[in-house]
Amino acid sequence: MSPRTLRITLIVLSVIGIALAGYLTYVHYSGATPICSSSGNPCSQVQKSAYSKLAGVPVALIGLIGYVVILGSLLVREDERTRFATAALTLGGFGFSAYLTSREAFTLHKYCEWCLGSAGLITIMTGLALWRYLHGDPGRFEDARRTDLGQTEAAAPLGT
Amino acid sequence: MNLAPLDRKSVKVRAVSTVEDDEQDLTRKQRREQAREQRKALEEAEAASAQRRKRLIQLGAVVAAVAVIIVVILVATGGGSKGGIEKTATTGGTSTTPKVVTEVSSLLDGIPQGGTTLGSPNAPVTMQYFADLECPICRQFSEGALKPLIEKYVRPGKLRIEYRNLETATREPETFRTQQVAAMAAGEQQKSWYYIELFYHQQGQEGTGYVTESYLQELAKQVPGLNLTKWSSDRNNPKFTNTITTDAQAANNAGFTGTPSFLLGKTGQQMTKLEYSSLSDPSSYESAINSLLK
């Protein structure tokens, strides 16, 4: 993936994350029943459980803020620091998602498909962000090389 | 003609560059260039791997920090489900009452019970609580909003809560029947809610088949003052199986598919579905109950 494609993909995924977390935040505050494809509405049960809040803050809101900040890190000028920021933020989001999913699996024994969707999304985003950070900026390593005939030829950039 | 031999003097004459020499010079230049470029490539490769290492270290630090934070959150929010019956601790010949029994007793002692109903029969408001003893979400309610509701409304005689059966988590109908009947049988001695709450507080891991006859017997032994012989005999009463069927029908009529589900209304009058917004925060239940108490 070219750096530009990577960045755009991450931006699109962040926007999807914002929509998802936004919906769950709305469900939490309005008390509306979440749309759920499983019988018994486990989505609702998970949303109403004690684990849907952390220190009084709805986890959906934490997720929403997280996705917004990630998007922010992608919209500013791309450089070493902002790439690191995106990678670090998605890692944080991944960790938080893993905690919430483990609560669904081991404590509640109920799964909310929206939460699982967000978990999958943040996992993909983390993978992409880590790749993007580790493979840096190809422009940095562009190098001029002299050939036998004294012509200048750009060397193939690292990481593509 | 006599030619004297010429003086043989050796004379150093600078060699004039031949074509071969020219070619040699070029090769030397090329070699020097090559060496320089190799050095440069090597420096860059080192710089690249140094940068990669630096990035990996920084990411490693982030991973470590995130892991620590998650562990802190896990511990702070309660570590998850502890399974099974709390064993009676025995020190020096005297057995100490398990903590869970003390907790449940202090929650329920002094509150009248009849059948599966907790609370005064004259309470103006009734709540029907549809649940499955193995359901972990019901456990959340039991460990959350239920306690303040009991303290605030049931104990003072304003609310009575009727426990009703709805199978969700228990996927074996026969197990469901046996466990729910065990709780209802305790109701013949006005102790069904002790059984119910002791069950919820000591649930095992869902789906592991932990509800065995031994488990049900252990719970019964924990219920303060329960006559085990009578309890065993009451478990065979066919009326309880009918109750399960009736409750399932009522749940179906109300459109309930999950647990816990609640119906609320003035005692003896029409019951309506209670929409609750939290299993731990009692406010949504309280506002509904308060509006019926006016």
C-alpha cells in the first residue's frame, strides 16, 4: 500500500468507528434499544451491564472520543511524530477493546455485535497504523546514486 | 666504417600513457566510487535499522503501558466471575458461616416471604421479575440494583417482588426445571429468596454444567433454617412444573425473550413492562415505582 492509500484507508476506518461508537453512545444516553440480530437482545444486555461504564463514563463515549482523536492524528501533517501518535492511539484502542471483549466473553457470556464490530475495526486499524509507522517515510531514504556513466538515478525507496 | 659503441647510459623516460593505462585509471576511479557508495549504502542501512529499532522500542513502550492500564482496569472493575459454592471455613473445630450466607441473610432477614414472593403481601406495588438462575445478567441485577430496591422499597413494605421463571442461559430444559423447582420448593418454607440469592451469588461458569444435584444440595444446606427433608419432598410436587409453564406463557405474552425482564404495576392491577436502563443503577426502577406509589 502506498503511504497515501494507507492514510486514506485509516481515515475511512476512523470515520466508520466514529459512526459505530456514536450510535452506541446515543443508545446509552437515550435508553433506546439497540438494533440486534440475536434473540433475547444480548446487545441490550451488554449495554446495560455494569461494565458499560468505566469510572462513571460510558465506554461507548470513551470509544467515540478515541476514534475522534485517532482521526485527528491522521488529518494533521504526516510525519514521524504523528505516525507514532496514530500507532500509539490505535494500540490503546486495541487494548481497551480487548478488555471489553474479554468482559463479554468471560463475565457476561453475552456478545453485542456492535462492540465486536468495533473490536474488529480497531484491530485492523492497529495493524495498518503499526505497519505505517514502522515503514516510515520513503522520501527520507531516497538517494541519488552515480552510475558508471555519471548519470543520477534515484534508488528504490525503502519500505515499498 | 668504424662506429664506436654508443655510451650505454640508462635513461629514465617517463612512460607515455598508453591506452591500457587510461583504462586502468578509469577502473581505479570506478573502484573508488564504488567503495564510497558501498560505504554510503552501509551507513544508510545502519541508519535504517537503527531507526527501525528505535521505532520498535517506542512501540514496545506503548504496548507495555497499555497492558499495565488494562490490568489496572480489570482489577479495579472486579476481576470477573468467581465460580461455585463458597466453602465453609473451619478453624479450630468451629465452622464459620460463609461470607455469602451472611450477606444474603442480612439482605433478606425480617422480610416476609410467600412462595417466590419477597415482601409484604400488602405492598401497594408489585414487580414481577422473570429470570433464569444460571443467567449471569440476572446476577448482575442481583449484585447491583436489587439490593437498594430491597432496602428502599421492599423492606418498608412499599414493594413486593415476585420471582418468575424464564429459561434463557440454562440451555438444558431438564436442568432448568430441576434448578428452578429447587428454589420454588424452598418457598414452601418461606425461604425461596434465600435459595435464589445464594444461587446468584455463587453461580459457576456458564455452560460448564455446574448445576448438578450436589450443587443444588450444597445451596440448600446454606439456607438458614431450611428443613432438608421437607425440601427434598417438596421438590417432587408437580405444581412447580406447572408454574414454569405458566411463567413461560406469561413471558411470551409480554414479549420477553431475555432475562432479567420485569413487569411492574399496582398490586392486583394491570402489570406493564418495565424498561430499565441499567442493571446496577436503581434509578430507572425507582422512578417507575415512585410514580405508582403516588
